[in-house]
Amino acid sequence: MTNQNRRLLIAAALVAAASGWTGAQTAPPAGGQAPAPQPGTPTQSQPAAPAQGTAQPQGGRGAQGPQQPMSFFVTSRGLGKGANLDGLAGADAHCQALAAAAGAGDRTWRAYLSTQGANAVHARDRIGNGPWYNARGQRVAQNLADLHGDTLEMARLGNTLTRATALNEKGEPVNGVGATPNQHDILTGSQPDGRAYTDAADHTCSNWTSDATTGTAQVGHHDRTGGPNVSWNATHPSRGCSQENLVSTGGAGLFYCFAPEPAAAR
């Protein structure tokens, strides 16, 4: 047998062997039914399970830290005497009582109010250094500079105190423009930087002791809507100091309360 014939015979044998191997792999068994997959064998509709130890995607919400305790709220109600809050002491006591009823009486509360005169008090000096969170654990400001926009950049960015975050001590929204009644006028007696007025005009209804139809109190808008600006603490003066005067411009004698030293996160 020549070498050429021997090579042809070897090639033919290899082709035959290859054809037999392929047929063994693809030919169905008798009856035409494909063999059932073995348990645990991946199929087209059942993808292979990842190897043990492979990280799996987590459904739902991710892990969250503890909620920050409330350290800011808008009073759910006033004292019913217009801007007569029995002075700063009476306003602080009102903040404390409302906070206690909401389960937050374990910390000191202060009203965000300024007074005028020789012993003027600045609202910003009464409330600590922040940060401050509402009843739902949402931060309204990081610190005093953030709250008041002390720098041009901070003033441009603004704090997060809005109608959506300026909640009362129960975690409820406070009526603003478009709601009935509108109660977005919040007593502050303060300038935009949180400091007291230094002129001779009355901006605090006689330091929060008057409910007369004369005098005025500076108010802000918690919903940042309406008025000559969108300030949360210094939008316009009231028309007087009585309850009726406050209601007439969209108020109810409400004010802001802050905890100077918030409790630990829970």
C-alpha cells in the first residue's frame, strides 16, 4: 500500500469517527423524545444560579441609619391672643408644652423670636448651632449660617425649610397659600439674618406682649410663597397685633420652635 493510499484511509476513518460522535450527541432516543434535563441543570428559561458566595442584588430599600430626633417644628396652634405670647418666656413655654405632648419634651425648646430695645434678643442666638430636623427626620438646616444664608453662596443655595419640611410638632403640614385657611404668616420679629431690628418702629408687638390693633410683628412665610420676597423669617409686617389682625393677612399666631441641644438619634 502506497503512502498516499494510507493517508487517504486514515482521513476517511477520522471523518467516520467524527460523524459517529456527533450523531451520538444529537440523536434523540427511541420515540423521538428529548431527554429530560437532570435536576439542577440550567435551562433557557431557568438561568444558572450564581456560584456560592456571589453577592446578590437586594430588593426594597437599602439599610438606613437611625432617624434623627425632632429639633424643629412650627407650632400647630398659637396662644389665641394674637401676637401676645406673654413675652419670650410664654412663647418658650408654649414650644415646650407642644413638644412634650408630641413625645419630645426631653429636650429644651426655644421660640424663634427676636425682641427690641436696650436688651434686644436675636432669634438666631436662642436656637443653638444645628443641625435641625423636623418630626419626620428631614433636615431643614445644617447650621446657623445655612439657616440664614450668611454667605452669598449659602444665600444662593438656600436652606431646605419649605412647606414640605416646615411641619408642626405632630409631623403634619401647616396650611399655606392655596389652603383654607391660609396660615403661612409665622411670627419672628426678625430681620432675614435672624437678628433684631434696631430702628424705632415696632416689629415685635411690644416684645410679644400686645394683642392690640396697633403695632406690628414681622412675619415670615413657611411655604416661601407670596409677599415681596420668599423669606421664611422676614417677609412683611402684620397689620396689627390682635388675633383678627394676624388672620387678616394669612396668619394664626404661629411661630417656629427649635431645640438648641437636640437629643441623640434613635
